[in-house]
Amino acid sequence: MRYWLMKSEPDAFSWDDLVAKGDTGEEWDGVRNYQARNNMREMALGDRAFFYHSQKDKAVVGICEVIALSHPDSTTDDPRWDCVDVRALTPFAKPVTLAQVKAEPELAEMALVKTSRLSVQPVSAEEWALVCKMGGVAP
């Protein structure tokens, strides 16, 4: 299993919106960055991802699971763009803010710190475990 972080503006699609989709989940559509798209193409069924509220919240708020492999994004006719489907698994007991991540020396190399604008990014197993601990959930 691999780990990821997926960003969404909560005004457009929030953690609560994903939870409301239930087990059927939702396409992670609208990504128009090649590196983020390529990261989704690397995802496997069952991979876990942090759900990150970007913009005003700037915090990891939950964990979701990849439930459908990379496929054409239904929001465009352009064949260059793919997406995966995800479903909500676990909310964080307490959101982990970007400021908290940046303040943690062990997370200094995390993609969220280094390439913060990337909307879909890899997370190492060590980073995953630490952020989960910070958020009050089991890794």
C-alpha cells in the first residue's frame, strides 16, 4: 500500500461532501497538472490518502481510500486527464494544520512542505504515521 495527500478547496468539495457520498465514493476530478495526474496513475486499489482542505483551512482533516484505478476524467473530453475514485474512511480527531506540519522537523522533507501547490502528492510511510499520530488516528 502507498500513501498520498489529496487537496480540495472545502468550498468546492469538502471532507463532509466525500463522507456524504458513502461507500460509492467520488471521482477525484478536475486535476489539470501533469505531475498530480501522474501520481493518480500510480495509485493502486486500497491506497490511502490524506484529505487536505486547501485555501482557508490548510489542514489534513481525514483519510480516504482509492476505490477505482486511474480512468478518464468525466469532467473533460481531453484524453490527457485522468482521475481516480476515492471514498472517506476516517475523520481526524483533530485537524493537522499546514503550520503544524511545517513546525515538525521530521516532516521537513514532506511534499506538502516542499511542493505545497501540488494537488495530489506522495506521502512516505514515516510521514503518514506521524501525521496520523498528530491527528489522533491510528495509521
